[in-house]
Amino acid sequence: MTGEADPSSGRGVGPVVVVGALGMLGRAWRELLQSRGIEHTGLDLPTLDITDPQSITEHIGKDVRTVINCAAFTDVDGCEDQEPAAHRLNAEAVGHLADHCKTIGATLIHYSTDYVFDGKADSPYTTDHHRDPVNAYGRTKADGEILIEDSGCDFLLIRTSWLYAPWARNFVSGMIRLTRERDELNVVDDQRGRPTSAQHLAASSLSLLDMGERGAFHVTDDGECSWYEFACEIKRLAGNTCDVKPCTSEEFKRPAARPAYSVLDISKTESVLGPMPDWKHNLAEVIGQMEPQSV
Ligand SMILES: NC(=O)c1ccc[n+]([C@@H]2O[C@H](COP(=O)([O-])OP(=O)(O)OC[C@H]3O[C@@H](n4cnc5c(N)ncnc54)[C@H](OP(=O)(O)O)[C@@H]3O)[C@@H](O)[C@H]2O)c1
């Protein structure tokens, strides 16, 4: 078996509610569920606000079998000076969702991040490595993980990294635009990680769910790179001619610290689903589908 999901999978998981359905990963999930003919509802603000337990009870009924939480405070730099608001969404709201899933007997799929780790390792982070985030976003996401683990609900906690899709604002769409508009661009070369196609992430998550897997998993594309190497490949595939140059994190200061090494170990997932496709393979597919309005 390869990392590609079985197209017939997922038939026993509905009705499904996708939370944060208008976001980058939320859309990948809605399109996947639609293509598989799985009964689902996509909910987002302002209809559903997961920071409000009453709103959760009102919109996620007792018949729901699976709740997929794609909602989050994902502005990593913004979290630094809005940590209480980020905590309400990335942690407390996740606790509310987990409690509700336990009450109605639904399975919760929740997404977390490589940023729960300290970035000081020199080999990929396994699912049971201790959490030690270096920024506010990572702290709030780590607290969300703990609330799920403590809730007693049936859950799949999937950590991922460097997400991209043919839609929405993301690193790939941003780099296509910048390498088209500029003659020269500096991109950080001292942070390494694993890019992840949102479409492949959704399909792999559905396969894990469908195969009865529960607990913590890491799902990313295979291989690893720096942001600079990622940008060079995006520029090449987009056919742009900009001179992309490597720089250091010190030269490209941001409000939030970033882990230097955030490669997630995907071997547990690969032992169930087979090998994940290499990031260059998934990137070429996504760039081939890139929506003009995203770039
Ligand atoms: N993006 C990455 O590179 C990355 C990397 C690692 C992990 N992840 C994780 O992957 C998951 C999906 O990320 P993403 O990039 O797809 O997120 P996204 O595009 O930012 O989408 C999040 C969605 O949640 C909605 N939302 C915000 N507050 C809400 C609330 N109170 N109740 C209900 N919905 C709410 C947002 O609506 P508004 O737009 O109106 O606020 C948005 O539609 C997140 O858990 C994230 O932490 C992402």
C-alpha cells in the first residue's frame, strides 16, 4: 500500500461535522468528503463559534459520528501579543469540543503542529516526544493537545507542519507571487521542516480514522527542506526567474521565535498507510491546481 488513501474508505464515519470549514484544511476536508459521498456539514464562524460551549451543543447534534476540528488561531506572529485569545481558541475551545464529543459518543479529529516541540533535536520528533514550545502559538496548541488527552473522548490527534494548498494564503501561493513580482528575494535557510499538502493530509487522516487508528499521529509529506529550499522548488515549478537567496532567521526577524528543526517523525503513520509521497511530488501536484486568485 502507498500513502495514497483508498478511495472507497470513510463510509462508516458519517455524519461528519467539519469545524473551521472555510479555512485551508477545512476546504480540503469538505472536498474530500464530497468526493467520497460521505454525509457531512461544514461549519465556521459566524454560525458556529467553538469558544462558546452553547454554540457547540446547538450545532453539533447527537447523530454526529465524527467531528473534524480544522479551526485554529493560526497567525503565529499574531499569537505573541494575543495569547489569551489564541488560548481560548487553540486550547479551551478544543477542550469544549472534546467534552461534547465524549457526551455524544463522537470521534474527534484534531490538528496540532510541529511548533509544540523545541526545535533543538537533530532527528525527527516522534509522537511521544515531550512538548516544549518556543512561542505562544506552540504553547496554546500544546495546551489544546493536553485537554483532548485528558477529556476521555475518542480522538485522533494529528500533528502536521508547513501546510499548503491550491487555495487560501499559504507559503506556496505567497512564493509564487513574490518570485513573479520581484527580481531578488531572501528566504530563511536555517529552519528545517516538512511541507504538507492539505489535500494529502485530509486523505491520510480519513484513512487513519477509517482503519480504526486512535491517539497521536504525525502526517506530513515525506522528505525535508529549509524554507529557502522550499522556495527554490516553488520558483522552479512556477517557471519564475527571481534570484532567491538564503538568509538566516537572525537577518529575517519575526515577532515569534521559530524552532530551528521541526521535522516530524512520520514512521508510525507510514507503518499503517505505507510511504507518504515526497514533498516535491505533492508540491508539483498542488502547483498544477493552483487557483489564480490565490496568487
Ligand atoms: N497552516 C499551517 O501551516 C499549519 C501548520 C501546522 C498545523 N496547522 C494546524 O492545522 C489546522 C488547520 O490550519 P489552517 O491553516 O487550515 O487554518 P485556517 O486556514 O486559519 O482556518 C481556520 C478556520 O477556523 C475558523 N475559525 C476561527 N475561529 C473560530 C471559532 N471560534 N469557531 C469556529 N471556527 C473558527 C477561521 O475563520 P476566520 O478566518 O473567520 O477566523 C478559519 O476559517 C489548525 O489546527 C492549525 O493549527 C496548520
